Amino acid sequence: MHILVFNAGSSSLKFSVFRAGREEAEELLKGSYERFRGGECDFRFRHGETDERGTAPIANIDQAVEAIPAVLERFGLTALDAVGHRVVHGGARFSAAVVLDDAIVAEIDALTPLAPLHNPANLGAIRLCRRLWPDVPQVAVFDTAFHATNPPFATTYAVPKQWRDAGLRRYGFHGTSHKYVALHAAQEIGVPASDLQIVSVHLGNGASVCAVNRGKSMDSSMGMTPLEGLVMGTRSGDVDPGAFGFLGRRFGLSTQEIETALNNDSGLKGLTGSSDMRDLEDRAAKGDLDAQLAIEIFTYRARKYVGAYAAAMGGLDAVVFTGGIGENSPSMRRRICDGLEFMGLRLDHDRNQSVDLSNRAAPQIQAYGSRVRIFVTETAEQLMIARETAAALSLPAPVNEEIPVAVSARHVHLSASAVETLFGPGYQLTPAKPLRQPGQWAAAERVALSGPKGRLERVAILGPLRPRTQIEVSRTDSFALGIDAPVRESGKLDGTPVVTIAGPAGNLVTDGLIIAARHIHTNPADAARLGLEDGEYVDVRIGDADRGLTFARTLVRVGANSFTEMHIDTDEGNAAGIGVGDGEEGEILQEAATVRSHSPG
């Protein structure tokens, strides 16, 4: 599949042609148009051994897009199977790549107030490309999509409900970059991303930090817009919202004037007059106090976020530096890493000074004995856009077919040693009731769960025994216990909190407490019929049209002998108006084909 990828900004256009599949992609052509001035711009084309650069009589982004067909014809790459577009803001609507049509373009346009500096440029390229290649499918890949897994406690601002209902929340950006570098680091380590806790540090003119917790974005330093978070080239990053009132009273500035200044005249530029970190590092070395302070502020803010996200995830396996500054400034990497030794992160200064990023390398620069790995790698947003475009076009469309829904009350899965601790040496659980999943059953015995706030009695035990004890509760149960339980896939228990299980023969203090992520069990035959794949996420509608509920991002788990049904917990069942034992069915939404995504491996 040959895919043309566009990354259209307000002042530059980057494009590539890839021979791509869902997992792999080979870049055949890479080009850019930038520095528009006086009716012309700089261009660069790289194709095989060819590397051309110069100026062209092209005055703006629209003219640059219209010049692309001639460039493709020149390099013999006119046979396109798809066009992929970077779109900065997908709001709450788009959690994965989506095939474009008129309705989707209109929805993206409606999100412009959330990203007024970025979405208009993205949409301009989309509209031109749909006219230039009307018969070629086109796909939007969203910067915000990777962060759709952020939990509500990370995305919710503490503001009035009316504001939140209007869309005021944190979305996060640079998602395509953060996803790529996290997966790349996991590949280098040789461990699935789902087993790692990674902080991705994207430092460039735009800068952000992302907590990638077991393959999923947990939090990002950018918020409702790309203005929140780190100090950037021209953007302020975190600022007290009270500044708006102060500046309005002190200088008579309007909200629009303040917002424009925070986006265009702040950050490094506001501190020093220059937005280029290379310039600042040169000036600082010559004694420029403003440049020295700007560098200290920049690194302090980044180091603070790295530490905060390690704490938020409850651990840290790797830090990955990317972006123009992250890739090219050894001094910046050192400044950020210095002082983090208490977390087990130690930099090797020689390796830090001699980073080679050719051929998409991801060198490790931590010192011997460092518990945390430190990577440097080039980001590859256009590569990820090509992969996600291919994936979006290759997904089978799900069938509108209802499947059984089971509400799962709190329960435990015990190991053999746990059974003996709770019930006595040599004790065998009594299977009392078979479950619909083949080979699984509910035991006659019960246990209790205890936490710092309360106790849950008569908790069911499900068999057969497992190698490791797992305790599944609802979010409400976790508050009753007084323990912050994470949402996890079954079996993903590393770093989970400890709870006390009480049995007739003794107590067991163990980790393994989770809120189980909602999921669909299915078998290969049903999965093929329903258009589902193992590890993907789909939307499921439960209930009638008036009072029903759509459960987004429901994980699909395909097993050889699984019975096809959806599992939700009691909180989710209550929200949908169904209880334990009720006969209810859910519908996998046909439109979910446009918003499905795959769990990072």
C-alpha cells in the first residue's frame, strides 16, 4: 500500500510517501516546504540517493499542497492507495484514526475553537487533497487520540459543571510522537510496551511530556490546548489563570490579546527575544543572564514533570528524549536528568555526548547500574501516520449484532498458596456453579476484603486457580475499601495496590487489586463474523435508544474456546440500568469501525 502523508502546519508543510502496512512502513520520499517569504519558500526532497534543496516560487501552504502531484510524478510515485493527514485536535469524539468523508470533515472543523492555531491548517490540506485525489481514500490521524486512555482524574479540570459540559477538559497533544517513541523504546528493550512504565519527553519548539503507563497514555503535560505544560519556543506553558484578570486590569488587555501573547510571544521568546534553544545555549555560554535563566526554567519544568509522572505511574522503567532539542542537545538532556538519581536514573555523560541517531536508532545513554533506561531517538510522526492510515483502512467493519452482556460483581481469583493461607493446608475449593466461559466456575466458599476505610463481606471466589492472586472490584468498592485501585486488563498486576483478604483460617495481605477494564470475550469464529480482532477496542451500545449507554474503548479478547459476551462491573451495570444476573445484550456499533484502535504491544 502506497500512502502519501501530510503534516501541514501554519508555516510549513512536510510530506512523505510510504510503502506501508499496519506494522511496518518504508519511506520512499520525504519532502518539505518551509520559510515562506516574498512569494517563495525553501524546499527539500529526499528520494533514495537524491537529496535536493533550494527555493521555489510557492507563496503559501495551499500552493505547496497543489505542487505535490508534480513532485510525485517526477519521482514515479503517482500510484497512491491512501492519503494520511495529521490533525492536531480530535476532541473527545476521535480516539483513533478515521476515514474521512464530508461529515467527518465538518466534525473536525467544529473542533477548531479548541486548536485555532493548528486545525485550520490541517483542514486546509485535507480539503485540497480531497479535491486533488478525489478517488483515493483519505484518513485523519489525531495528535489527541493516543491520550484518549487518560483517566478522568487526569483530564478533568476543577471548574463549574457547565464549563466541563461545554468541553473544557484536558486532551493532550503530540500523541503520535509519544506513541511512536514509547513503542520504539519497548522494542529496543525487548519487552511489550504493556509491561513498561515510560516517560516520553518531546522537546522542540512545541514541547510536552507524556506518562505512558503499560502501553497507554496516562497523562500529558499539554491540556485543553497545546499551551499548557512545559515552557516552549513561543508558548508560556503553565500559567496561573489569575493572570488573565491581572493583565486585563493592569494593561487593559482583552482575553484574545492575552491568549495571542501566551501562544506567540511567550516561552523562550518572551524570556529572551529568541525561540531557538541553540541560540540561547550559545548566549548563555557567553554570560547572557536572560538566556541562562530561560534554560534553567525550561529544564526545571521538564524535570518536574518527569518526576511527577514517575510518581503518578508508581514506577519508571525508561525515559525517552525526542524532538529537535531532545535529540540534539546533550546539555539539555543532562540538565533534566541531573537530580533524578534518587529514582534510580543515572546518565552516562560520555554516551550522552556521542549520540548517533542514524537509521532510526534509539541509543541508550544511562550509566552502568542505572535502574532506569534513558533513550534518545528521532520521532517519526509521519511514519506513525502511515501505519495508522494503513490500519484504519484494513480493519474489517464490525457487524451490528447484539452480544450478551454480563455484569461481574466483586470477586477474587486465588493462587494455590492463597487458598491454603485462607482456608488451611491442603484445602480444595468447592465448585458450586459453572460460568459461561468454558472451564470457569464460582466456588461455594466466600472471603472478605479489608482496606484502611472499610470491609467488603462475602466476596465470591472464581476458579480455576491461577498462578497469581487477582482481586477485581468496582470503582465504588475501591472507595469503600479506601484504596486507589487502577483500571487494568486481567493478568496485568505488576505495581497494583495491596489489600487484605480474610478467610476462615487466616488473612492474606497481597497485591493484585484492580478494577477490571471492560472487555469482550470471543472466539476466533465469532470474531471473524463480527469483524473483531484481538487487542482492539470497540464501542458497544447497551439499552434502548432513549436511555441506553455507549461504552467506548471496550477491549476485545479472542480466546480459542471463549464464549462470546461482554463483561462490565457493577458500577457500569448501574449506569446502564442492568444488574448482576439480568439478561441484557449490547450492540457493537457499526460506526465504531471509524474510531477503533489497537492496544500497544
